[in-house]
Amino acid sequence: MTRKEKSNPGYVLNDAQRNLFLKRILPTLFFGSIIWLISELVFSYTFQNVQLSGMFLIIYIIAIITEVGLFISIYFLSKHDKMVISLFLYILFSYLAGLISLPIAIYTEFLTQVHMIVSLTVGANLIIILMGFILRQKYFASGHFWGNFFIFLLGLVLVEVVFIIGFNIHNYLLTVPLTLGYICTIALPIMFYGAKVIRKNKEASWIFMFAKIQGMMLLSLIIAVVVVVIVLLIIALAILAGDSSVDFSGISFSGGSRKKKKKTLDI
């Protein structure tokens, strides 16, 4: 490492590192998030009337064990530069992720919120890709921090506007801070940890760098989902306690969930 590289912040990339990050790693992460969104929609439609018991419970437990095995396998296979099999397992891992999130929709009225979380993950990846497309050689380059910063903010705004229009959001005070925080929790670790991984693993293959960045993305995703669930539970408890000033219905499609409609008709 040269003296100039040592003096640069840990996220500054040279041309080769930047091309690796923008042309291989980020598109692969984005492709995986698209597969997750598709599978989540497919599984939620296929198992819309199922209960987490009996045979489906067994299938779900097997799916969780399989996901853990796939994640470990991707890491070790990529470490030995097994690119094709690692990418295949990553596609399978992303697809099964749609099944893992299904119980949230089965046992609550939050099917729409599950769609939102997965959609925002796609949006977070898309922001980083758009940054690279717009900035090109200035992406995470020395002396261009503010350019990166303002493009990232612009991406946040665009994704948020599309999100609000697409999901017909009305409760802005609740939804906007929650979704912006979620996007940042996913996007920022990918950008900064991703740059750090690339700078420190010069001899490793790109697929191994990708596996390490994917691991950090999953950790960030878990943390973000846990925080979102905690916030939603607090709001739900406030509603149950009779606080009529809290409106939770804004975080949904205008029509609400299937289960909510069914309950209303039964009454």
C-alpha cells in the first residue's frame, strides 16, 4: 500500500477496486434482492391460506436450516474461488428468503408491510447502483465525498417518493422516518463496509469479497427488521391500550390486508 493510499479514508477506492465493486458486487447484490422480492410475492400468494403447523411447519423448519447451510456454503466455497456454484447457491438462498418471511404475513395483518420491507431492500441496493452510474470514476474517490453524499440523499428522496406513491402511504410522520432509517441501515453498511472489504482483500477473488459484504448486509437486514418489528409492536400495544391518536393504518395499501377485510365482513 502506497503512502497516498494510507492517508486516504478507508472507503476511498482506486479505479480497479471501484470497477470491481460497481460492475460485479453491487449488481449481484441487487439481483439477489430482486429474486427475494419475487419469491416473497410468489410464496405469499401460494400459501395465503396456510397455517404454520403440520407439514408446512416442517417445511418451514427445513427451509431455515437450508438457508443457514446455504449461507455457510457460499462463504467457504467463495473463499476457494468456486464462483459458479457460489452464485447458484446465492440465487437459491435469495429465493428461499421469500419463504422465511412468510409467517409474519400468516399470523398478522402485516402482509403489506412484508412487501414494503422487501421492496425497500431493493430500493436500498438501487440507490447505490445509481450512485455508481451517475458518479462513475468519482464514486468513493478522494475529494468527492460531498458529491457522493448529495447523490445518496437524492436517491433516498426518489426511492421514498416512489415508495409512498406505490404503497399509497398516508401516515407520513410514522412511515417516512421508519423507512428512511431502514434504507440507511441496509445501504450504508454495503457502501462503507463494502469499500473496506475491497481495500483489505486485494488478493481475494471478487466472489469472496461479495460473500463477506453479503454477510454484513444480512446482519444489517436482521437488525433493521428487529427494530421495525419492535416499533410496530409498540405502536400496536399503544392502539390496544386505547390511544386513539396513534394511527397505524397509514402503513399499508389503501385497501388493507386480506385478513382485515375478512374480519370486517364477518362482523
